[in-house]
Amino acid sequence: MLQKPFEALTFADDFMFCKVMEHEAICKEFLEMLFSAKIEHITYLSSQNTVTCNSGAKSVRLDILLKDSAGTSYDIEMQVGNEYNIPKRMRYYQSILDVAFLDQGYSYKSLNDCFIIFICLFDPIGKNRAVYSFENICKEDATIPLQDGTKKIILNASAFKAADDQDLQGFLQYVKTGKVTTDYTRRIEKVIQTIKISEQARKEYRVLPAIIMDAFDEGEAKGLERGKYQKALETAKKLLHFGLSRENIAQATGLTITEIEAL
């Protein structure tokens, strides 16, 4: 599949979206606009993250991953084409982030609050709303939140006129049409024009597909290796139970004597 010409890239294109949102001021203002709340400081901001879990689980590439000074993490995704899987993708992204960020031995209470945000050029829910916000609420009493620290937000740029907030409306209109109507979108457009005259950015765009493929292949390979190792440990435990010698178990599983003795 041929790449879109670098000069024709817009904010809605994955590469340009990530390059623009790497600017902390732009990213911070987006979150403040969305949540109508001040974010004191961004402590971590990274783009094009490939995240994988154990046992050969499917890897995902996150557009923008960041954390603020309150410890809340955000995954921000741009979605141009409708693959009719947004709800399930959000579910999986949430789960893989939780598994990746909660180290072994830590309490579940250590899980930070997390927001999964999808900016879509289409309406994945079909109710013509500009904003769809989801969190876990008690079905029997809607005043009782589960308080699991997660929230999922879908922005539907195709319904930008339905947005109550003028700045958000202008942002969604810009995503959908490229038309600049607010100070914020004017700043985004200025950053884009700066990126387009950068030879380094042009080179990055040219080699990005190969880099992404390599990252996915590496992540999948590591996942498969971890899965094989875990399977070998489980097999060794069963063989120990049946009274086989450690030497025979090592020969059968590929584990070392030390690894088997630690079981």
C-alpha cells in the first residue's frame, strides 16, 4: 500500500497527529479542553508505543501515551477508518495497559486512573453525538459508580456541530474538515506547517512503516518466548509431581536444573 504524500498529510493522519501531539503544550491544552479542568503538569509523554503482554498476547501500537502529575494516564488515538470495532478495541487497550503497568507484587490499588480517548472521523456509536463518555456505573442504581478509575471517551468529529463547547466544536471541525476557526486549531496548524518543512520529519515518515513492523515483530516474538517458557515451567511442575528426576525434566523441557529446583 502506497504512503500518502508527506506534503498532503493532515492532523487526522496518524503520523502527523502523533508528531503534533508530541508537543506538550498542544497535548495538555487538548486534555484541558476536553475535561474543562486544569492539568498541572505532564510528567510523561510518548508517541507510537508498541505494548505487548505475556504469553503471546496481541501487541498494540498506541498513538499517544501520557501521564500527568496526579498520576492519571491517558491513551489518545486517532481513528480515520471505521473498522466497526472501537468498543472492543477500547476494552483491549485498557486491559493491556493495566497488565503492562502493574508490576508483579504490587497491590491492585496501585493501578492509576486511566482514560482511553478515541478521536474518530466517523460516528462509531451511531447516535450523532459529538462526545460519548463511558464509565462503569451500577445498573440498579445509576448514582453508584464502580470507581475502578477507568473512563473511555469517543469524540465523533463528524458531529462537530453538536458539541456544546465552542473550542471543542472548533477542534472537531478542524479534525474533520481541516478548517481553522479557533486559536487552538491555529496553533496546531502552525505546528503542522513547521513539521512539513522539517527534513528529519520527512525521513521519519518514509521509514516509519518498517520501524513499526519491526517493533510489532519483536513484541510478538517476545510474547511467544514468554509463553513457551511459562508452558515449560508448568510441564516441569507436573513431571516433578510424577517423581521424575530433575535431570530428565531438564532434558524434556529445556529448563536448567536451577530453574527446576526453584519450582
